[in-house]
Amino acid sequence: MILIIDFLRILRSGGPHHRFRRGWAVNKFKRPRGFKVKRVPALLSGAAIVALSMGAPAFFNGAAAESEEPAVWVDDKAPEVITVTGTPSRYGALKSDTPIMETARSVSIETIDQYWDKGALELNDVLGYVSGVSSETYGFSLRGDFAQVRGLSVPEYRDGLQTLFGYYNNTRPHIYLLEQVEVLKGPASVLFGSGSPGGIVNVVSKRPEAAFGGNAFASYGSFDRFEAGADITGSLTGNGKILGRMVAVVRDSGTQIDEINNDTVSVAPSLTFQPTEDTSITLLGEITDTNSDTAHQFLPIYGTLLPHPSGKTIDSYEYMGEPGWNRYDTKSTSISLIADHRFNDTLSFETTARYRDASSKYNQTWIAFAGSGVPRTDADGNGNRTWYVGNGKSESFAIDTRLRANFTTGALSHEVLAGVHYQDVKYSSENAYIFASGTLNVFDPVYGGTPSQTAFDATAYGSDNKMDMLGFYVSDEITLDNWVLTAGVRFDDVKTNDQKDNAESFSVGLLYKTGMGVSPYVSYAESFQPVVGTDAITQEALKPQRGRQYEAGLKMQLDQQLYLTAAYFDIRQSNLSNPNSLVGQAGSQQEGVAKINGFEIEALATLGDFSIEANFSLLDTENPNGYRLSSVAKTQASSWLSYQPQDGDLAGFRAGTGVRYTGKSESESAAFKVVTPSYTLFDAMIGYTYEDWDFTINLRNIADKDYYTTCLARGDCYPGERRTIVGRIARKF
């Protein structure tokens, strides 16, 4: 209420203001002098869904690195209208700064000012307005982000290097520490080695800037969520050869489940040394400590999605854990190196390296599973409890070093990238698992009965794993007039414990830039992912899962007022476990094939003080048994509509509204099928910028809709996020 009163007072005073505009990740197009572009990446789609937000002032977004093309331009004819775009970089999801509109792949970028305006609180919220991405697969969750891209789980990267190995042994990145979030859709093994055919999610760290500046914020909202952070950067020497940055954020928060908190502290110092105009060396540090619970409740399907014999309904936000015993506490420390050197106009060198140490302490209890389609509680709602302890650790070192050459051969222009990528990862876990110890009533929980330490010790088990990967890759981007051809190949040796795997990956793409702002393209890409173990039929080591994708689409930029990308893709994932029909009669354990076909649209349109982005995706999936992929909706759509007056008494004011639609999904076994209903959520934002101050209120799931993101045939359901209202005050300096 206080913030609303402040808004009204400032509106009434009509003081000086700054107005911010955002651009799409299509940058590097020539823009007519005086032309005003509003914001960017994402999408326009079918479905008359209108949603949006012009969002958080641009001072939340750091400037692009000096080696990249500036992502900001100023309109001389309007009073300080600034556009900030998400920029592909040589340390990002493409390992290239080629504009997205000239790349024969599907890539989406959300900058910090964009997702901050939309009210994102975690990384999975950032991905909620990206086509082809399921960001809330397992509902309200604090133990991971679990994004699915084009129907498949994908690895998470940071500054071009993978960050999570094994399970539940790492901290989630705080989005205030990031510059932008990138999604590369489809197989990416040529650039990154082992991975999913769905693609990758890459988050980009804030890096030091030459100009002194920064910002600080404080926010408070639903469930007593308090956050505060500061970001300061600038030159540390008079000659600008040493730059520094410090980003820190703290959160003290309850959640929609009364017994669960979500507290964290993150500190990220960084230093850049620029001895010459051709050399840059950046060190990035980060320490994150989070104390929380998983928030996964594994709620029984009978009493949530399906009727319970008693006729009662389980409260979607009832706590099924054990207060004081449940925990999911994580710590991580990392130091990264990003360096580049330009030898001459033709040849340059780049490298990214990271050492990371992470650990987790994980205790959880839930109502024990009883088999596919079998009720997990009796007629009164009493169910046996499963108890799990999992303490995980991971230690990783990775380095990706490459040479880049730009040259011409006759009429052909080349950008050749040749790299070496090495990873050394150790991850271990100490676990204990007790099944059916004690009971809990799901309608009226009475807690207690934690097993003794002796009982846990009796069931303890553990694992130690080591993975080494060495990859060599080369790609060439060839330009001839309006044609752009990209081709790459990679060779990997992977050793997991005592198992060795070799893999080759190939990709090729062709794009044609017409004179009308329309660029059609086609591409092909491959992926591989090792599977550890011995084939029980052949008695040989299991083969890596393989993926391949064909994609065709077009990218449009019309009159600087409409940006649109559309793509059709066909993915095949092979070397999966045998389908039920082949059990006992196959030549190996890996005859299974999954199929995914889909269509996506992302678009942005501007009209005066309004801008709208929209996304749409359609997926047709099939697992080896002929069922739809579990938890993958056939249709998804989202849209975000923003209003930001450029002149008059409302200058400095901004507002946005968004809608997110997820269609029904299925989960099916041989004897049981579950259909999770579709759901539609609405978001909104209102804000005002006055001089160096910014005031914002965000609302997510305005109607406080009670919904399930996924229900599985094994017998559990995952409730979604409740309504959240967060007010934020920020100041730049």
C-alpha cells in the first residue's frame, strides 16, 4: 500500500524522468537514425493471448562486454529513450556473436531487465515466457529448476561451461547475479559435447564494466519474502586497465508451504585486467549458501487429481515432510576465467575455465509409493512414510579453449572456430533409504516418528563417480552474398568411472537473407549422452544415447516494427531402453526410440507506446512404448503486453500484463494413464521511474489459481506456484 501511495504522489508531481526501452536479441541490424525500437526476444504466436511487461529499468542490466557490439543505442529525437538488447556472445550458447536473425538455429534470450519486469523470482520463472520450454515441470520446487526444452530435460550451463553434474549437489543460480539467460534449442553436442537433444540453458554472469555505476534494491512480498542486493562496477585504476565488480544478494523468505523457508546469500566479485586493447582477462568468483527444503511433496494422486475413497481432498499446500528434519541445504564456491586475445585482424584466441566445489545436505520424507495406479493411503487417508537421506558433493574443473579466424577465400567470407574442451568431474553421494516406517494422515498430518540414526546407518549406501571428457571441435561460418552456411564437427572421448565412450557429432545449417527482411533457413544437428552400465543381453558396455534434429524455419524483421521467428523441427532420440513389446526378444537393451515433432513461433511487435511479445509451441511426442512423453504438454503459449508512455504526464510510468497457457499433459504406463488438465495463469506489473529511483509491483498468478503442473502414472502430483505479490524499490548510481 505504501508503494502504491508513493506511485500516486510521484505521478502527481510530474517530475523529470528517464524512459527505458528494451530490444530483442536480434541486435546488430542497421537502425535508421531517430528510430525507436521497444523490446525484444521472444515471440508472437497464434492464440490471441495478450500479456506483457515493459519492465524493470535498464539500470538492472549491465552493459555488454567491450569486445561485443554495444547493446544500447540512444534515439536523438526523443527524450532519452534507451534500448537494451540481449546479445549473443562468444561465451554464450552459440559461442558466436553472429546475430540471432542470421543464425540457422532457434535461440531465445531473456535479459535481466526483461525477466525482472515480468516478476521472475527464480530461473524457472525466467523461462516461463520462452517458446518450447516447460519451466515448471515439477511445480513449486526449491531443489532445482528442471527446465525441459522441446520435451526433453536439458543441462544447465554458465558462461558456456556446464554447472550441474549428478543430482541434487549444487546451488541454484540467483538471477540477480546474471546478465541474461539463453536457450539454445535442439542438439548442441558439436559445441558442448555430451548433452540432451533438447538443447541447453546457458546463464550469463555479470562482468566488470569500465564506467563507474551500479544499483541497489530491496523487495518485500508474499510469504514474508525479503530480498536485498547491490551491484557496483567501475575502473579500479586511472588508466582503465583494471576493472572490478561486486554483486551481492541476500534473501530471507518463507514460502507457500508454511513449514518451508528459502534463505540464501550470494556474493559474486569479479576482476578484469586489460593490459592492451587486444587482451582481456576476467576472473569471476561466486559463493552461494542456501538453506531450504525441497518443496517437492510427491502428493498422492488419489485425493488431488483423482477422487479419494473418503471423498476428501488433500490440501495442495499441506506439508508432507517432517518439520525440523527435512532439509535441502546447498553450498557452492566457484572461480571462473574468461580471457581473450586478438593477434591481428584475422586470428584471435578465447578461453573459458572454471573450478567449482559444491555440496548438499538433503533429508526428506514422503508418503510411500505403492505401484502404478495403486492408492498410497487407506480409506481414512493414512499412508506409510518413506525416509531419504542424500548428502551429495561435486568437484569439477572445465576448460574450453579455441582459436577464431576471420578471412576470405575469393567471394567467400569465413569465420572458423577450432577448439579443445576438457572436463574433469568428481561427484559422490552418501545415502540412506527407509521404506514404510510410520504413517502420516494426508488430511490431518500429525508429525513425529523420525527413525533413529541406527536405522538410517543400517540402510546407508553411497557412490563415487568420476567423469573425464576431452573434445575437439571445428566449425566454419561461410558467407556468400546473402547466403550463410555453418558446418561443424566434433570428436569426444568420455570416460565415466571405468567405462570409455567415443562419439562424433555433426551439424550444418543454411540461411538465406532476402532483401525483404525475411530469412528462411534449414539445419541439422546431432547429440550424444553416455549411458553407464553393461548391456545384459550383449554383455558389452551400454552405448551412448544419440539424438538428431532436422529443423526448418524463417526469421523476419519487417519495418523495424515486427520481429518473428518460426520453426518446425523433427527430433529422434535413440539407444533408449527397450519398449515393452521387445522385452525378452531384442538383440540388445537399447532398441528404444523416442520421437518429437514440433512447431514454435516467437514474435515481437511495437505500436506507439505499446509492445507485445508472444510465444507458441506445439509438440507431438512419442516414447519407445508409443505413449506421449510424460509431463510434456502438447501446446503452450504465452504473451506479454507492455505500455510505456513516451511523453506527457504519464512519462516514466509503465505497466505490463501477461498470460501463460499450458495444455494438458499425459503420463502413461502399461496399466494406468493419467491426464493432467491444462491451466492458464495471469501476471501483471506496474512501475514508475523517477530520476534514479524505480518503484515496481509485480503480481504472478493473479487469480491464485490452484493447479497441478504434472501428475505421474507412478502415483504423485505436483502443485504449481500460488499467487505472489512483490514490491521493489531500486536506485541506480
